[in-house]
Amino acid sequence: MKEIKFCNINGIKLGHAQDKQGGTGCSVVICENGATGGVDVRGGAPGTRETDLLNPMEMVDKIHAVVLSGGSAFGLDASSGVMEYLENKNIGFDVTVAKVPIVCQAVLFDLSFGNPNVRPDKSMGIRACLNAEEYSYDINGNIGAGFGATVGKFLGPDYAMKGGLGTYAIKVGDLEVGAIVAVNCLGDVINPKNLNIISGAYDRNKNKFLNTENLLLSTLEKPINPFKGNTTIGLIVTNANFTKAEANKVASMAHNGYARTIYPSHTMFDGDTIFTMATNKISADVTTVGMIAAKVMEKAILRGVKSAESMFGVPSFKNIIR
């Protein structure tokens, strides 16, 4: 088993675009030959596009791109740019009179810190696709969909810390499995080895973590209105040959990576979503790939948070006192 670059997984391209003024961005993973898609939505407040067609009972069996973006529901417009880019390359589901690119998407809420009127749109989606033509760096932290991400927001933005985009991929023999995730959770991000909080609800005056699970318990008798702008969104890419049902199972198992690192995860105020893209290059066991998917997702989450830089006065893992 060895680590590889996420963007070097066979059959895919990765690209990013962001806007510093808006404090937002988007990331796109393209498979020009089409990939088997799957999805598992576990959060209570998702914003998604083209998830129903990933049901094994539905007709379309290949997708051409997955977009992860900020902008809340406004950010769904980024997929229009990705569709235009792919159509211009004659990529899509053939309906005789045209080829329709199948583009899935999930969004996160990042409107609270930058200019809320600047969101991922069609032009940003196109820019992310153009970036994918030459991108080969696997930059983490403040990039793409993670550019404006924050974590630990139960008490609101004043107690938040910077989240970010994380990638992690491995190769085992001929099998390749990678995760990309934009970490933007209500809860705290935890080191699964010792359960210590590494980023989350943080008292900037007292320089200490507040522990979101303890905050929830303390408000049991007198509930407060939690901050509702959250959501962690991710994607597993593998070169394995899977059916849609198997791709959905991999997405389901990958959510264990969320559960190991985000306390609490899958809340009513998060739209936690994970997609799968399987490029169908080699045969592999779905349970084994699902197990690996959870592990690479876990590592991608930690990398995204640890790589993030402070922005808009929001502290990051790199610059707090621990």
C-alpha cells in the first residue's frame, strides 16, 4: 500500500476555482469516459443535484463529473459551467439530438465570512474545468470547495475555526482509491487516534476548545438555535469496476470516515453527502474498497483541516494555541 496523488487516479481529472472576495470556491472531478456513480446523503440539510439518477433502479449508468462547491444552494449553478465545458468536448449521455453531460453536485454553506453575494456560478464552473486540464498538485486547505469552509459552528461564526479541502489516495497493487472532501461541519474535527479535538468550536479569548458535544448536552433542557450554515461534502474515486449498487455501498461505507473524525456528524444542520465515481478499470471486492474508502476519507478530512490557513479573521489549526 502506498500513497499517491488523488489527481493521478487513472481516468480522472481534478480542477479548482475560487474567489477571494467571496470566500468561496468549487472543485470538479471529471471522468471523460464516464464513471459508475453512487451517493449516500446522511445529513439533514443537503443541497444536491442529480442524486436520484444514481439509484440503481434508474436508467443512466454513467456520470461524467462531480462538482463540490460552496455558495449554499446558489452554488448549484457551477454545474451549468461544467456541463457547457463537457458539451463543447462532445462528452455526455447520447440522446441522438445531443449529448447531455451527467454532472452531479453537492454544496456547502460558506456565505457568512466573505461577500455573500459572490457565489460559485457558471463561469467559476468553467474555470474549474479549465484548471483540471493542467492541475497536478493536490493542494489542500484553502482551495476550491474548501476555500471558505469553516468548522465548529454550533455557537455561530464567532467561535468557528477554518475548515478546508482535503485529499488522500492510496494504491494497493493495481487498485486505486482516493477521497476528496470539503470540511465545513457544525461539529468538531477529532484526531481518531486519541480523540483530541484538533479544530472546532473555539473560544478565541480564552484560547480553548469548547467541545461541541458537551455544548449540545448542556443545552438539553434549554435548547438553543444552532448555527445552520454547515455541511461536509466529499467524493470517493476508485479505478475499480462497480455497478451502481456497489458504488452506492462504497459511498455508504465512506461515511465511517466522517464518523471517526467529526463529532457529531450527520446532524440536522449538516447536509453531509458522499459521492462515488468508479472508473471501471480493474476488478475489486466492494467490501475491501469500502473499507479503504472510509480510511482515505478520514485522512482527507484531517489533512484538509490541518492544511487550512486563517482567513477573514477565522483562526486555523496552524495558528491556535494548543
